[in-house]
Amino acid sequence: MKISRLFTLSAVFFTTIAASCNNEAVTREEDDTQKPVATQEDCKPIDMGPANSPEQQPTFEGQTRACAITSETQFNVQVLTKGLNKPWAVEPLPNGDLLITEKPGNMRIVSATGQIGNPISGIPKVDARGQGGLLDVALGPNFSSDRMIYWSYSEPRQGGNATSVARGVLSEDRTRVENVQVIFQAKPAFNGTMHYGSRLAFGPDGLLYITLGERSDKQIRPQAQHMDSHMGKIIRIAPDGSVPKDNPFVNDSKALPEIWTVGHRNVQSAAFDSNGRLWIVEMGPQGGDELNLIENGKNYGWPLVTFGEEYSGEPVPNSVTTKEGYVDPVYYWDPVIAPSGAQFYTGSAFPEWKGNLFVGGLRSQVLVRLRIENNRVTGEEHLLGDRKERIRDVRQGPDGALYLVTDASNGELWKISPR
């Protein structure tokens, strides 16, 4: 169904995108009112340069290159600290301090004023080769009473490695995690170094949603469609690791019961909106990064359905752009942004941004702001491109500020607050 919307754009859009190579990307890494969406003739999209896969065409109007929008909001960007070693995730704590994971295997607390703490002890060993390492971290739904934290990592195993999720109690002095339990281990193990996925998001149902990559290599990639494999899936489990009885495939003897959705490539961005719906932004191949609205039991297509192509420029084998029975993305990018980290803004510090989705960009080196109305992207803005930094994660703090970490061996933690 096509919906049209007229609205006025003020001013010029932000930044051109840096075309530098992505070191992960050898494989590359709410308003529900009925408002119609602007047509491409009504506005100008952000100039992202030529498409990677120009032969691909959107399946509906507004599915790519939405209208460029410009914030009227004035803000400051404060570099709280430097010297972080490949930070992968930032998780604000209730008191304003921030939990940070570093890809080589350390988790630390950075104070609200930018002081870097010592590594927290008790974290299991990680396989930090390639795209692996210590990845996401999330506070448990009852953190204020039980101090439980959850983290994902590439776990060394016999036969290779795979994404695992552990939980533990952050000690009162915040120097260690105690009573560590591994509550989920993706199967099978694979001797590779790419596409672990690994974002963690607790839903309003109190359950844990885990995004998993399909490990990239062509021999394992098809498992994104296999129900006896966790590869290329979104997983839904209880906080203790048990399987909810209402998972969509729990009564299918040929399917792993933790599976929530199927057919994903490499998801490093996941966030719930104010209506309790899960959205993900997943890395496509060359072309075809996707914004998807997640519905339980659905198939999102990879590697059978994609807007992208192989890095060689060849088509993805046996793939099509759209196919009945598979979910089309709400939005896609071509050329790619290499999305990592996502946050729906719900705070009061930036009223203009309320309900907007923020996505970190690695290859694009920008913070992407999406205005989403009636489940369609009606505006896109690229922020912070002048800083030329790979943005790995973005999270909202209890103060309504946005906190970002940059993907570098001398990584930085930024705070975005009103001017």
C-alpha cells in the first residue's frame, strides 16, 4: 500500500559521507497517527553517492533515500573520555555512570565525568579475532534490586567459536561480576571470525532478545534459513536462559525453541520503540543495509532475499529482491552505512527528537537520525559526520542525553546534550 505525505523541509542537510573502508567490512560490517509519507518528488534525499547495486529497485515508494531533514535543535558534543580500546557497547547506569565493553575482553565503568575505571573482573575469556570479542552489555530488568547485568561475546569452543550470552551480579563496589552463568550458547560453533551479531535488548515483556549473525562465510551462510541452527536468527529467552512457552517454534520438533525470527545477515542494532515493538537495523552485503520491524515467527529473507550484492560485484547466489512469504524491509540503504547500535529517543532533553530512531554508522561515520511515521521512514538526517569517526553504539542516559562510543583502538565516549 502506498501512502503519500507532503511536508516542508527547511534548510540544507548535513554532511557528506566519508568513503573510507570499513575494517570490519571485508564482509562489511512513533507516532502512530495516520500521516501520509512524502514522495521522492517532494523532497531531496541525502547525497550518499552512487548506489552499490543500482539495478535493485525499492518494492514501495519511500523504502530508500527518504527526504533529508535538518534538526532545529542545538546541541553540544562533549568528549567525556578517550583511550578506550575498541569500545563495542555503552550502557548507562542509573546514577549517570556508564558501563563500557571493550572488544579485546574488558568491561569497565566510566564515571559521568569521564574517569575510566579498572577492568571489571570475572568476565569469561573471549575470542577477539576479527569481529569477535566482548560485545554488547545490558542491565537486567531488575538491576536496581538484583544488580544483574548481561553481556554477549564470541566464546572459544571446540571446533571454533560462537556467540554466547552470560549474566552476573555486579558487585557493590563495582569491581567484579559474581555468580556468572552462561545462559545461552549459539549453535553450531564455527571456525570463523565474522558476523556474530550480538545486540541484547530486554522487551517490555521482561524477556531477552538476542540478535545473531550468520557467520558470513558461504558454507555456513545458508543456515540463516535452517531451523536447526541459531545462525542468522533473533532469539527470545527468559532472563534465566529458559525458553518462553509462547515462542513461535517451541512446538516444532525440527526447530530450535529459542528462535523468534529467521533470515538475518548480521544484526548489531536493536531497539524497542515506545509501543513495545522491536526494530533492528542489519548489515547487508554490498548495498542493502535494512531497517526491519520484527514480528515473531517471520522470515526476513537472507540470503534468499536481499537488496545487495556480493563484495565481488556478483549477485548473491539464488537471491531475489522480494518474494512472497518473506518480509520486505521498512527501509534500506544503498550505499551502506554499516549500522551498529540503535536507540529510540524517549527523553525530554530533545523534544524535537522524541520518537526518532538513532543508529550508529561505521562505514558512513555518522549518527543517523530517522523520523518514522506510520511504520515508514519519512525523514533522515546524518549528524556528526565532520568528526570522521566510526560510531559503534548509541544509548540514551537517564538524563536524556545521548551517549556514543567510537570504534577505534583509541576509542572515545561522547555525550550529546542540549546547548
